[in-house]
Amino acid sequence: MKSKKKIPKTFIVFLLVSILIWLLITLSKEYVTTIVFPINYSNISQNKILQATPVKELEIVVKTNGFKILRTRVNTKNITINASTLIKKKGTKHYLLVKNQKQNILKQMPSGVVLQEVIKDTLFLDVGSLVSRKLRLKPNVKIKYHVGYDLSEEIKVKPDSILVSGPENYISEINSIALLPIELEDVKSDFIRKAAIKKPNGIKNLKFESKEITISGKVEKFTEGTLNVRYRITNVPDGITLNTLSKEVEFTFIVGLSSFNKINKNSILIDCDYNMAVSNNLSYLIPKLVHKPSEIKSYKIIPNKIDFLIQN
């Protein structure tokens, strides 16, 4: 078996030294190349706000030696663009000319790097007015009640509205701000919970008035009641007399126990509109609830059709 020839160490050392010398010579030469610099924007007016993500990078043609090109690409620093010189194009569309900021950009370049050219001469920005508006808070409460229990009045949000600041094109188009969901199980008593704002997706730079938001509700046991209520017949022309078999309907309702004794037949008003029956070619009247106490949660009128005879 033939033995493998070993590469002399002197050859390896010579090769490494040659590569090093070649690199030093190559990197010491001057080159013109393009480097991509990340950018940010400064001096945007306090009453203005960026409504869309602007250009975040700028391609710049530079002239420098290989060492500085390598160092700049490995450790690329942000370049700040002065946005105080924005020029309005149309609506919220603005632009600025990079050529007017070459001296400002050059000052931010690493030492020894010469700016030759900026590839993108114009930067476009969507800049709107920063406005503030008081918006209603919209609760999102999912409640599973204990059997026989329910809300006795509407859920309350405190505060019911807050001051919101943000882009004019967004703030002007909405009427409320949603709250994050709250889920409650087996509820049979009053409740109060802290709530948080649901921040809209895709909308940046929104600021909310800092306030603690609470959601509360009054809960009680509900019961069913029934009353015989006399109804009125309305819009009957002169000279026509209507006869019906019964003068009353059965009014069944659901109400909280605390308000049960407040409900009586005098607090319920039910009408039957004769003109509506004639207009729809009906041979019967339809009883409609005109007034009820606010404490009543739900109701049913029996019968829902009342036959009548015309007596001339």
C-alpha cells in the first residue's frame, strides 16, 4: 500500500500568507459600489402622523476602499432623513427630494466613505393630521346565567367614552372603540369587571386616554306574570261599528321579582289598527303593544289575531 504524501507545512504557510497579502491589496483599493442603508424620519410636525409605513431603506452609491465597504455592510448604521421639508402632492400624499439632503446624508456616512449618488431621488410619505375625538366604548360581554336569572337593566360601561388620538382618516370614520371580550359563567348576582381596549389591527399610532374602564351589570331572578288587558281599536271610520268576540287579550310577561308588583293592566296599552287591517286585506285585527313598563324583559300577546264583524 502506497503511503499518502503529506503537504509540506511551509507550503501551507506560504499559501496563507499569499492569500492574506492578496486580501490586503484587494481591500486597500478604492471601489464604487451600492450599499443599502436603513433610514428613519425626523422632524415630522407634531400635529402630523404617518398613516402608512414609509420607505425604510435607501440605496446609496458610495466610493471608498474595500475595508470600509466591508465594515459598513457588516455594521450598517441608520441614516436619518429630515421630514420637515415635506411637499404636499394630493390629499395626504407627500414627498421629499433626497437630492436636497445629500449634505445631511454625507455627514452621517462612516468616515472615509464618499457619497456618489442616491438611487431613489424621491421619497413618498402618507402623512395625515393627528386628531383627537371622544369615542364611545363598546362592551363585548358573553354571559351564561343561572337558570331563572337575567340582567335587570342594560350593562353599564364606566367611563362610557374616552378621548382617542390618531390618524384623521381613521378617527373620522369610526364611532366607537371595541373592548376585549369578557366571559361570565353561571351568573346570578350583580357583577363588575375591569375591561381593556381592543386595539384595531393594522392601525398604528393610536393613543388612548388613560382611564380605568369597568363593566358592570345588575342581575336578578325573573318570573312570569299574566294579565288580561283591554285593547283599543283605532282608526275606525265614522259610520262603522266593529264587534269582536272578546274585548281583552292575555298579556304574558317576564319581569324581575323586585318589579313584579309594579306591573298592572293599567300600565299596559295595546292597540288594534283597523286601517292597517284594511290596507293589508285582512279579515282580522292584529293586537300591537303600544306601551309597557321598561322593567318588562319580554312579553307575548294571546291571541295574536282578533276576528271582527262590521255592524253598519
